[in-house]
Amino acid sequence: MKRDEFFSTWSHLHLGAQVSGIVKGWLTISFAIARVLHFFRITPNLLTLAGILFAAAALFYPTTVIALAFLILSLICDGVDGSVAIIGKRESALGAIADSIADRITEALWFIALYQWGIPAEFCLALFALALIQEYARARMASLGFAEIGVVTIAERPVRASALAIFMVLELLEFSFAPLAIYIFTAMATFSVYQVMKAARGYLV
């Protein structure tokens, strides 16, 4: 499968989301990694499971570089399982449901890890709730039969994971302003939900 075909299939599976900017950059990396994994016959389901396990493993090594490494591995697995499915032409409704459930579990583990690193529980819960609202709104629009919603927000799932990784790096380097990164990201996540709801409203009214 060529990259342009991969981009087109990904966009179709994500309600017409545009492949541009940071999304295109991430998908280019994901495509390259997925091609290697597909060559070695690594299955999408195995990657989905590995993403959960790596996120859970991070909880056993709080505030360490090991936790950061597990978070990055979790992000990679989470980001390429769908790409491997596309390249291998193994997309399915069951796989999409399993991936969505795994995403919510993984994200919950990410925010538990964030709490272990000293971020107040209310911020961790707020971030998790905002992520759930954003993803549920998209899923609900799809269930209502809308083929496109098309908006790519400023706090998509890869961005959410990257924000946690940046915070952990700043903490490990003992920067006093590290928590500020999370507070800024909370504002971004709030605006992200607004973007999705505004786009949804445009189709519903």
C-alpha cells in the first residue's frame, strides 16, 4: 500500500478528517513503523494489547525514566495498531470497537500515571473527562449516520499522550514550571471539546 492510499483510507475511517499539519506528520511516522511491523506479521490486536500493558507497566515505576519509556512505547503501539490494520487490509467493525475500548483503558492509565507524578486529582479527572467527551461525541455522530465530521482538534489523542510525555521529561529534568505544561494542556483539551461540539452542531442544526 502506498502512502497516499493509506492517508485516504485513514481519513475515510476517521469521518473525513483532513490529513495535514501535525496529523500528516504523525501519520507519516505511523505509516513507516506500521510497514515494518506488518512485514514481521505483528497483528493489530497484539499491538492494541501491548499498548495497554505498557501503560499499566508505567504505574509500577512512577516518577522515573522507566515510566516515561513505557508511556512512549504505549503511545507507539496505540498509534500504529490502526495503521497496521489499514496496511494489512484488516480493518473491521469488531477491531474498531476493541481499539476504542482499549484506547479508553489506556488513557485512564495515562492519567493515573499523571496523578502519580504529582498533578492534582481534579486536573487528572478533568483531562480524562474531556477526552471521553471528545471521543464520545465523535462516536455518537458516527452512530447517527454522519459520515463526516472532519475536524482535527488541537488536542487529539497523540497530542494528549505527547503532552504527558513532555511533562514527564520536564519533571525528570527538575524544571519547576513542569506542572504549567499540564495546566496549559487542560485549556487546550477544553477548547478541543468545543471544536468537536461546534462541528457536530453544524451537522445537527
